[in-house]
Amino acid sequence: MTQQKQDVWWPCDGVSSVPESNFVVNLFKLSKFFILKAEPFVLKHNLTFLEIEILASLRNNYPEPMRPSDIYKNLLVSSGGTTKGLKELESRGYIDIFTDEKDRRSKLLALKPAGKELVEKFKEEIMILDRQILEPIISQQDLEKLAGQLYYKLSKNSPTIRSCINY
């Protein structure tokens, strides 16, 4: 009696009989690959990925200040996880943390010129790296189409995801 091979639903090797699982696992692998490739740039600036993401969130909202809760929601991290990064960025002169005049119980975050300059430099470096990684994999036209489809579908269905992918 021969045994029938079971469907592979979780693609450890990146291949699955379930397209959704295949897509998600390969997306995770691509994300990990980008993080590994970006790590030298992050370390060069003596920052953590979270600190870079905080600066980028503030840059996207520049010159308007943001509440720490907006940062937590944008990055999908806990307030405790972000507090250390905020304090570090403030101590290094990249951001200001100050009391909201309209609601004295709340804090606001603002990007300082040094933080804006740093995140823009980092953005340029990462854009070049992204291009080097993606050019051999997908055409510019297909990439724009895929990015547009993902943005449209995700932003249409989730305000949290909408704020994150508008990065």
C-alpha cells in the first residue's frame, strides 16, 4: 500500500501547496533578508531599528508633532518598548519630548533638525539598498503594481495597517 503525500501547508523551504502560506512565508523571509542587509546601516548610525522607525514616523508627520501613542500604533509596538527608544533619541538630540499645551497630561514628540537630517540620510541609503535587492527579483512596473495593490487592499481594510504602510 502506498501512502499519499500530505499537502504541505507551511512552506519551510518556501514552497507550499497552499498559495497563501507560500506568499506569507516568503514575505517573512524577504523581510528578514531586508533587515539583515539593512543592519550595517543601522549600526553605522549607532541606532536600533526601532529608533530609526520612530524617526521615520516623526519625519512622515514633520513638522507637526506626534503623540507617543501615535508612534506605538504606527509601529505596532508596545508603549514600554518605545519609551526607551524615545528617551535615547531625546538624549542624543534627535527629538524633543514636551508637554502638550492643550492637554497638560499628554506629551508630544517633535523631530529636531539633527534627527531629520539623520533619517533622511538613512532613507537614501536604504532606498539604494532596496533597489539593489529588488531589481533582480521584480520589474519596476510589477513592483509599482504590487505595492499599489497591497496599499489599496490593506488601507481599505484596516486603519492600523493603513497608518503603518504609509511609511
